[in-house]
Amino acid sequence: MSEVEKSTFQNAKFGAVTVSRDEMLTFPNGLPGFERCKRYGMIALEDENPFVRLLSMDNPSVGFVLINPLLIWAEYDPQIGKEDLEGLEIAAAEELAIYCIVTLSPVPQQVTTNLKGPILINTRTQQARQMILVDDRYHTKHAILAAGQASMQG
């Protein structure tokens, strides 16, 4: 892989981080509250699977933990409008990846996921945006551990 296809940036927690082109995401409007941070590296750490890190390439102290919500909530079905898909230039379902932001806690029962604000990624162009759902089924703090236990019992 050539240097053109890689980018290295600084992160407060991980130091120098190098990502390949397919791990770089662009949020044209930033994320709510972090509008100035438009470029991110998405990295998967083996010991944190199924979580991934979304690290700002513009601000070394900005980073998020993400998860594919379908791994925990198989019935997760956000109503994504045609205009949202067109805004990301998504032409086919195979080009869409969905992640949600995780809020960590030292108490495992308090680790939550924001299902109301999924991050949509066009896997072809690496363009992304966070949308806010107008859907009462989802809120900003769904407990991951409770969902995992419910699916084991169900």
C-alpha cells in the first residue's frame, strides 16, 4: 500500500495512528457538537471487538466508541429517508453501513448505545453523517448488557 493510500494522525489516547483510505471517513457537516471535526479514522482493535473507534483526524482529543447496532439489536430498523440516502449518494443497500455511538462506563450495566442517532456510512465513498431519528422506539441510552441478556433468554 502506498503512502498516498495511508494517513497518520495524532490521537491523545493512542498516539500516532495510521489508517488506510478505506478506514478514513469524511463527515461533511461534522458530528453534532463536533462540527469542526470532519475527518475521522475508524479503527478496530482486536481486544475491543465488536466495538470500533472513531478517532478525529482534526482534533487529537476527540474520539468515539461505535458498534454496529444489528449485532445487539437484530430488530433495529431505523426509518432512513430517501433524502438521507441521496444526501450520502447511497445508491444500493450494500453501500450502507450503520453504527451507533456507545457511552462507556466503569459499571458494565451502564454502558449504553445511542440508537436515536445512528451514523450512516457510504462504504463506497467513505462519506458519513449522523442522523437524528424521529422515532419514539429509540432513545439515546439503550443498555447493551440488558439487550444481550434479553436476547440470550429470548
